[in-house]
Amino acid sequence: MLRIFVHVGSLLPLAWLSYLVFSGHIGADPAEKIVRELGLYGACFLWGSLAMTPLRLLTGKPQWIAYRRALGLWAFAYLSLHLLAFVVIWAGLDWGIVVEEVTKRPYVYIGLLGWLLLVPLAFTSTRATRRRLGRRWLTLHKLVYLVAVLGLIHMAWIAKLDYLQVLVFALILSLLFICRRIFKSK
């Protein structure tokens, strides 16, 4: 039952963004707002999935791990929508603009690289794939930490002088890394 709640709850940010779009309350630059919001939601889900192991270690309750996969897949979904909104809404499917942005703006390149690294993680997240890959699955899924760092760099580059959100994400990510390191060494 709680898993259903996680999935239904994971749709709420998308429902809220849809409400803003269809009610006309999206703001002066709808394309920018949609792309940014989807990226923010994706980062929140990614950080949430990263928090499951430290929560398991801190509480001693293994049930936290049951939500890690769902949150990770929702992160991939929102970040895929973020990329899709960038290409379709922001660039208007003009591949010249997309290529120019990727080549001239390092933060777009970094974001795209992070998304590309998430693709194999999403497609290998099933139990069957985990069994088939064995220990290689763990090695592959450690890429999520690199993806998180790339996401943080992506956020920092586009912050435009408002770094509070980036600092909060950086602090949370640092605490998650520290927590993992402390409990791994015990």
C-alpha cells in the first residue's frame, strides 16, 4: 500500500506543474519555468533515492531500500521530461538551437552527460537484470553518485547568482556521502 502512495505522490509535482500551465499561472517565461521545475523535481527524486541507504543505515530498518528503486525511476522520468521540455518547448524542436546550446553552454553538456549516465541505470533497475549482472550491477549503479555530482554542477552553472538552492542540494549530498562513509567504515 505504501508503494502505491509513493507512486501516486510522485505524480503530484507533475500535476502541480500541469495545473500552473493550464491555469495560465506559469509565469512570464513558461518554457524556462517548465524546464527548470522538471529539473528541480528530478533532482529532488534523485537525492531522495540516494537518501534511502543512509536512512537504512541510520535507522537499522531495511524497508527504506524498497523505495530507492521507485524514487530513482521517478528521478529518471522527471529528468527525461526536463530534457524533453528543453528540446521541445524551450528549443522548439530546432535541432540547430539544441546543438548550439550543447556545444556552447557547458551546463547543458554536463546535464546531458548526467542524463545519459542515468539511462543504463534505469534500464538495469529490474530484479532480473540485477541477478543477471551480479556484482557488475553494483558497480554500474554506483554511477548514480557521479550523476548527482554532475547534476549539482549543472545546477550551480545555471544558478545566476541565486545559489541558496544549490547550496542546500550540495549540503544534503555532502551529508549523504558522509553518512555512507561513516557507516561503511563501521
